[in-house]
Amino acid sequence: MRRLALLTFLPIAAGCSVYASAPSPPPSPYCRSGDPLAGVYHPQRLHVKSRCALASGVVEKVKFEEFDGDVHIDLRPDDASRHLLSDGNDQVGGDLVVEVIPQDRSQVTIPEIGATVTVVGPWVDDETHGWREIHPAWWISSGRIVPATPAELERLRSLLRGGDAGQEE
């Protein structure tokens, strides 16, 4: 009887230990739940490597993309963020591409060229362009709010519905 009780107890104890470790907290309070690519134009081109990552560095370029309303930011990563790059980032001067989507432009700041910033968002492989990105950026540590215009938001809505599907930025 004692052996039977021990055999019954061991699997229960072992099962409890499997659940003893809690998941690690997100790297930032700005990480979002749900689909990390929600609202991204052509999300199938992006392979999510980490649903929420941090990168820091110096802003080298800021471009407001007319096609889909994204703001493209070329970030020269600091030493601690260099691991986020791939060989493909050589196409953009060794910078990490960061993109702010139109829906987030009323909440996510757009940095100035030369600013040292930290960004938070999904870390992805852009399989169309062959480089790695933070896309979409959910938070940028400094800059100014530049909301998308009604025309930019309508253009994006059209793209997300399938308009101009043959064109790619």
C-alpha cells in the first residue's frame, strides 16, 4: 500500500514542478499583447523573430513613406543592439530599420536625426528586402508626435483592403 501511495504521489509532485517557473516578464512595459503585426501592410513578408524587442542607437535617417504611410527610421545600433542586425542590413548602411505605422503615429514619437533613442516593438526579418527591423515600433524614447493625415490613413485602409495589391514599397 505504501508503494502504491508513493507511485501515486510522485507523478503529481513532478507535474507541479513543471509549472513552478513563471514566464519571464516582457523586456518593456511598452510591449503589446495580441498580434504583433496588427495593422502592418503585407505582414506575410515579415517573419517575427521576437514579438517584443528593445534596440538603442543613433537616428541616421527619417523618411515619411508616401506609399503606405509608414515612417522609416534608420537606426545606427549601439554595441548592445548590434545582435539585432543581419548581413542584409548592410543594404541600409548597417543600420537597423525601424518603422512606425500610420495608426500608431498619434502615440509613437518620431525622433530627430542625430538623436540617441531606444525603440520597442517586434523584431522581424523582412523577407522581401532581406534585412531585420523593428516593425512596427510601439514606443520610441524621444521625438515628437506627428499624426498621420486623414489621406494617409485612408490610403492605408485601402491597401489593407487589397487596393494597389500589386505594388510594393
